[in-house]
Amino acid sequence: MVTTYEEAIDFIHGRMVWKKTPTFDRMDALLQALGNPQNTIKGIHITGTNGKGSTTAYLRDMLVASGLTVGTYTSPFITKFNERISVNGVMISDDELVTLVQQIEPLVLAMDVSEIEGGPTEFEVITAMMFLYFATHPVDVVIIEVGIGGLFDSTNVFTPILSIVTSVGFDHMHVLGNTLTAIAQQKAAIIKPGVPVIYGGHANEEAGTVIKATAHQLRVPFWSFDDMDITLVPTTNPWQEKFSWTLHDCILPTMAVRQLPNVELGMLGKFQVENASLAILAYYYLANMKIVTFNDSIILSSLKNTKWPGRFETLQNNPRVVIDGAHNVAAIHGLHELFNRKFDKVAKITIIFAALADKEFAKMANELASIPNVELIATEFAGPGKRHVVNEAEVAKQVNQQIKTASDWQSALAMAESNAPENSFILLTGSLYFVSEVRAYFDEKKLNALVN
């Protein structure tokens, strides 16, 4: 029996990570043994290739500022495992996590013996823990992120009050398929009868046609970027992001305020503007349903202050060191757009790149190397569990121009810091697991500086 936090974490991570089986049998059996806690929550279900975490953070902060208690279920974690289950942005305690594992462990071990497929996976166990936690610690709303895809994702076992699809791009193709249509079909599977869906794209795009068709088939409201006007507002400070947002009159006609002319974000990037726009529309919908009391000043103040770890986050000044969890080609496109729009006058940008071997690392690295004023350094990091990190020499071989390499990212960072001129910065990117490791290093560095 698990008795300590370390034993609880070992039990969770000791489960099989993935089983490609198109069934909810394991999840249903585990939840039934727990009394079906998923049926007691009021939740918002969110999927997408990129932007789930930031959209969740924007919406959470607006709802919390409006007086609601908001639970979140996110992955992966950046600083500590517990943050995957949080209330009002505060991760559950070690003791609460241990209690959850103690309740679930005997059920899982019994299933290990009786189930042909070997019992629940790691993500199924964590998801069951989340449902159990919010059933026994009720909140006003829970925002639940999909793990991968949607169709047979472990989270897709409850009926939400709203579904959100942030974006559809190429990632996890070994599971979701090799076309945008196939990937969109997986993500569209979170749409439920009677539950509206908000899509972070346009209806006439390849993925958009799938999402919209699914919504129409189920006869539920479908909203996308076609139903709002989003305009970037130029700023003199490159580290500031502003935009204007207008909701079309035909959407939620009972809402009096339909325009937010000068929205300032605490995070950078056109992709963050899009994530925030989805969160704003979700807030409008919840206000229209009387779940929250509408307040446009709360929207503006919340979005300005929202932060999400690892999303173009500054860890150090002089020289400025930034991390970003861009881990697929679509996210790298977003960084490229940001550099072209905001940092074209910067003397030098040093990008330290490390990625998992099962990602499209060659495409990612080549795009980063093509950005003006960029020096690219390929390196490695410890990596998560059994997933492999691509060797820096392999990255260099796949890039169409000469780049630098370093056997570990600490050496790469030292190299970059020693050659950082004025009006420059250093970015570490390529994997959420990578930036998590870097962030932990800087946290420890700051702690040691305080102690000494």
C-alpha cells in the first residue's frame, strides 16, 4: 500500500504509458468502481494540437476573477506533477495526491489481475484521480484537457457544458493519423449532443470542415474565428502584445458588450491572441448561460495578468533567457511569426534546440535556422521516461545550413551567454519536457542565490 508521496508518484509512473486500444473498457470499469465520479462535475472539455494550456489558463483566470472556483486538469506538468490537478491555479497538495492514489491503488491492482489488457494505463489512472478529486472537492467549473486526440482519450467519458478545439495540426501522427482530416476527426470526437463547440480556426479549412460537420450532425452550436474579428494592434514595446476583439451580432445576441478594442496580453504571439480569443468567447458563452456574471473589465485585467509556465517565459535578464514549449511544426511556425513581427530589429537571437526523437525535429530545426539573425545550437536534455531525445549531431545533419552543437544544454547555454551582445536574447525550445528541465534548473539557481 502506498504511504508516501514518492511511493504515490512511483505507482503512477510505474503504469504502462500507452495502449493503442480503441475502447473505454478499462476507464469505464475503473470509474464504475469509484462510483462514476465523472458524472458529478460541471466541466469544459478542451482539445487541440497546440494552445490547450494557454487557453485553459486564460479562461481559468477570467472565471476566478469573476468569483468562481475553478478546477483544471492539464498535461504535461512543468514544475511538479501535482499541478496537473489544480484549483484556482494552485496545485493539489502532496497529502491529497497520496490519498487519491491510496483510494485507486487497490482497484487498479485488482484490474491488473482480471483485465486481459493488463489494467489501466498511467493516463487513465491520473484521469480517474482527477475525476475522483473534483467529485469529493466540488468546484464551480472544471476545465479538462484531453491527453491525445479525443476519440478514445481517457477524458472523453463525461458530458461537458462546453467543448473547445483550439487548433488542429500535425502531431502524434502515429496515433491520430497522417492527414489533417484524420486528426480533426479524432479531436471532433469530444463534441457531444447538446453541447456547443468553439473551434480555433476557420470553418472552410480542411480541419474546420470536419469540426463543423460533426457539430452540425449532432445539431449543436458551432462557433469559430469566422464569428469574431481579431486584429493585432502594433506596439512600440516588442515584449507587449495587444489586439482588438469583436463578436459578430448573430452570436449570443443577449450579450450587450460585443467589442473589446484594446486587449493586452501577458503572453506573446499571434497564437496567444488566438488562444485568448477562444477563452473570451467561452467566457461570453458562460455569461450568456448565467454561469458567470459578465464583466468586461475583469476580462481585460485577467488576460493582461495571465501567465502559463514555459510559454515564451523570461527566466533571466542580462542576458535575457527565454523558454518556450514549442514541440511541433505548427508551434515553431508560431515562433517564426512572432520573431518576424516583434523581433526583426534584434541584433541576435540564439536558439538552443532540443527535441524528442519521435517529433518532426528536422522540419522544426530547419525553420528555426531560417529565421533572420538567429544562431541555432542543437543539444540534448535528460528526456521523459522511455521516450528518446534526438542526438544533436543528427539534428545538425538534417539542417540545410551549418549550425552549432553541444552535448548538453547547460554547455549550450554557457556558449550562448558568452556571446550575447546588447539587444539580443537566448531562447530554449523544442519540447515541453526540455523547457520543464530548464525551468527547474533556473528555479534551483534562484533558490541557491537567495540562500547564499
